[in-house]
Amino acid sequence: MSSRNSQRPAGPARRGPMGPGHMMGPPVEKAKDFRGTLARLTVYLRPERHRFIVVFFLAVASTIFSIIGPKIMGKATTKLAEGVLAKYAYYMQLATAIQEKMPAAVIDKLEKQPVPGFDFGYIGKILLLLVVFYLISALCSYAMGYIMSGVSQNTVYRMRNDVKDKLDRLPLKYFDQRTYGEILSRVTNDMDNIATTLQQSMIQLITSLVTVIGILIMMLSISPVMTLIALVTLPASMLITLLITKNSQNFFAGQQKCIGELNGHVEEMYSGHKIVKVFGHEEDSIAKFKGINARLYGVGWKAQFISGIIFPALNFVNNIGYVFICVVGGLLVAHKKIEVGDIQAFIQYTRQFTQPIIQVANIANVLQSTVASAERVFEILDEEEQIPDREDAKVIMFPEGRVKFEHVKFGYKEEAPLMEDLSIDVKEGNTVAIVGPTGAGKTTLVNLIMRFYEVQGGRITVDGVDIKDMKRGDLRAMFGMVLQDTWLFNGTIWDNIAYGREGATEEEIINAAKAANADHFIKTLPDGYGTILNEEASNISQGQKQLLTIARAILADPAILILDEATSNIDTRTEVLVQKAMANLMKGKTSFVIAHRLSTIRDADLILVMNNGAIIEQGSHTELLARGGFYAGLYNSQFTGGNLGDKAYPDG
């Protein structure tokens, strides 16, 4: 599992008696500076302001045509009720006349009268009008969704471009200090969270607010008294929701924590499955799993049970409110203050009234999560950038490969310098080996040459030109690298080798593979140079991967080579092939070789022995052995199996 995960977008709304939009779950991540981040996010939305205005009016139109439906339908209900009452009054009048034995002429006249019926023409017009209104409302909603899709994607498109441009300008130390998963989650998960909120939640927020206001106006137009009764139940519902949510949040937080522990334990046990079995810790693993699982069951059961109580509780309060509304509405109809259809319309409004309020509350949580995601994205945009290249940068047209360190000072932290006064003079075409214990500063030396990090004092020159006076791209174009961890991308072997130089010919690519001793094994593969490497390049061996990276470096034909532990991950037999390929690669080039296997650098022109960021010894292999110092201790310990004691590490 990644140690850092971004806040995921809120999950789908749970549906219950309160309608869609009611959701309970773990506490959402909150932004440190909500207002400031929201203001910055608004800047990205500014180019879409005209679309927002259109969406707002569409939302108002959609909501208005939707909420006047119950009121109009009430007219149809009233007309139906009038028909029923008229028919009932006619038959009651006829029955009374017969029962009281009125004159035959009166009864005959009543019987000949047409029986009152229903005004289906009026009702049909009402239904047709409703269909038109709901159709217009649906079209407005469709248009809103279409426009907001463009708004959200355009906004996130601009943010992604800004983040991509920013990442291109960030120094290497930014990536060294953070996991790839964390950076990736900010560029993907957090961006998706922002896009989802803009597309869905913004529409819901606008329509919910307009719906609440519109329904309240319609309810007041029917009966202020019944509206007061309906509003009394609202605080009770909100109080119940707050009380239950407050208690459930702790259990949801505990549930998420237990899930994290359980996932971590399961992943750890499966990744180290063989080790667990070898040392006989199966029972301990099972016991720990059962313990975490039991705690997860406890908090999960409580979280789900308490969150489930809210639905029957709110149903109870709402049903009590409906009873009072029906009783009061019946009395008002009896006193001819309102019509029968108004009661039906009012109950519909009451049922619709709580839904947008809950949606607004949920959107507030989603908005918190979204602003937190935006804040994480803006943190990248606020990072300190690397020093820009000079406009009058110098270019070395025909690099020879002389590298010189002059009193270089550097430290990853200002208060803890790693190099105080480092000076080296490497002649063109020389092979320089850099050795020393872990943390001595070997890779740091290479990072400084490539300007992945900037020196804090002194200077580094290539062919007499200060590397600060050159563009980074021009500087790095003079280098070729073969690293301990091979990097091959998902594509053909041909494409991976051709990555070394743009526009390379077929003959040049094949010659590079031959020089790297890779041509033979490539031709034994089913598809030869067309063999597709998977994402991890696990369909070829580690040694074959290394040969391909060397072929790539040979094709690039750089003036200066950097070989960082290029043979540390391969077997002895493959190492012979790699050494031959590296010898071809290094011919006539200035080479920096970082190695722990000291047998591989005995023929180097110059060996630099580093410890604690300083060069403590330098010379040829023979000279350093004759001195019997730090290098001699390192070398002898690898071939005698001795302890790396005080002799091997006199300064460490």
C-alpha cells in the first residue's frame, strides 16, 4: 500500500426515506486555508463565468418548471374532487326526494337531469401543461449537465497543464523528498475530485438552493399555517441528524483506521509470505489478523447501526408532521380557506423540501474535500522552482569532456553541509572511478555534475565553461547514463534503444546493439527487435535489461559517461558481457564510474575515494593499494572476507 493516499472523492449518495443525497461516512479531509484556496480555485473558474451565468438561469428555469408541477396538479385534483362531490350531491338529492316521497313530477325532473361528471377536458389540459413543464425542466437539466461538463473539464485541463509545467520546473530535490505515489495522487485523484465536484455538485448546489427557496414560496402561497407546521419539523430533523452524525463519526473514523491496519497487515504478510513460513510465524500472523478483524467488526457494526438509526428517526418526525398537516389542511378545506388539491400539493412540497436541504449539507462536505484537494494541487504550484536557465547561455559545440570541480560546497540541508571544499580535475577521455561507503557522497557528485542539484559554493566547469552558464538541456545532452536501476518503458526493444538519440537510422540502432553485445540475445527472442517489453520489462532478464540501456547510451554517443553501479544487480557470467559492452561504450570518452565491486574499476585512470562528502584519497589502483589506507582496506575486505573494521573505515 502507498504510504500516502489522496483524499478520494466522496462516494455515491446513499438513498433512503429522506431521498437521494443523504450520506454518512468518515470525516472528510478539510483544507487548512479554506477561503484562500477557494479564492484561488475561483481564479481558474473565471474564464468560464459566462457559462456559469447561463447555468444559473437554466437551473432557475429547470427548478421553477419543476416545483410549480404539484401546484398545477393540485388544480386537477380539486377538479376531480368537485366532480365527485357534485355526483355525490346529485344522488343524495335524488335519494332524499324518493325517501321523502316528493311529488312524482319533482322526482321525474331530477331523474331527467344529466348526472354531474368530471371535466376531463380541463383535467386533460392540466396534464398536457404538466408534460410540457416537466419536459422543459428536463431539457434545462440536460443543457446544464452539458455546459458544466465543459466547464469542469476546461478548468481541470488548465490546472493539469499548469501542474505539468510546474513539475518540469521543479528541482530534483522535490521528487527526492516525496513518494511518487503522493505526487501522482495529486495530479490524478485530486484533479478528478475537483472535476467531479464542478460537474455534479455545483449543479446540485444551485438547483438545491433554488428549490428550497421556490418550494418555500409555493408552500407559503398555499397556507402560511401549514408552512409553519412543516418548518417546525425541520429543526427537529436537523437536530436528530447532528446528534446521530456526531456519534457515528468517531466509529467511522475508527473503522477507516482498522481497515488501514488490516490492509497493511494482509499486504505485509503476503509480500513476505515465504519469510513468515520459514520462521514459523503463521499463528502470530493469524492471531494479529483476528485481533484487527474483531476490532473492525466492533466499530463497523456500531458505525453502520448508528448511521442506520437516522432513517426511521427522521421518518417518525416527518410522519408526525404529515399528520398535523393533514388535520389542519382538512380544517382549512372545511372552512373553504384552501382547496382539496392544495393539501395534496402541499404534502408533495413537504416531501421535496427536506431533500435539497440534506443535499446542500452533503455538498458542503464534498466542497470541503474538493477544496482540500485543490489545496494539495496548489501546494505543488507554490513549490520553489529551480533556478531558470540564463538567456545568454553558452553552448559547447564540440565537447571534449574535461570536468573540473573548483572548491565546491554543497549540502542537502543548509545546516548540514556534505561537501565543504571539493576540488577535482578530470582530463578528457579519462575514466574516473568513485568509491566509498554508503552515504559518502558518490551519487551526489554525479547529481552536481548534471545540475540536478545546484552547488552552494565554488563552481563546476565542463571544458572550461561554468555549468551554471549553460542551459540544463544542453549540458545534459553531453552526458550518457547507465544506472543500477534500469529504466525501460512499455514498448518495443527497438524503441527503447532508439530513445537514446532522436532520428537514429536502422543501421545505427543495430550497430549500437552489437557494440553492447545485445544483438545476439535480441535475435533469439520470438519477435526480435520488435519484442514488446511490458511495463516492468519483466519478460527479459536483469542482465539483458542492462545491455539494452548500454546500447541506448552507445547510440547517444555522449562526450561524458556516468556509470552508477551498472553491474551490481547481475550475475558473474552476465557481468562479463556487460563489462565488454561498457568497455566499447567508454572508448575515447570521459567516464565517471561509481562502483562497490572494486574489481571492476582496477583499470581506471583515476580512483577517487570518498567518505563523508570529501575526497580522502585519489590515485591509480596500484598507488592506492601501496598506500595501505582507506581504499586498501575496502579492497582487501572484499577479497579476504574480513570485517570492515577500523582499518576499512578509519574515518567512519
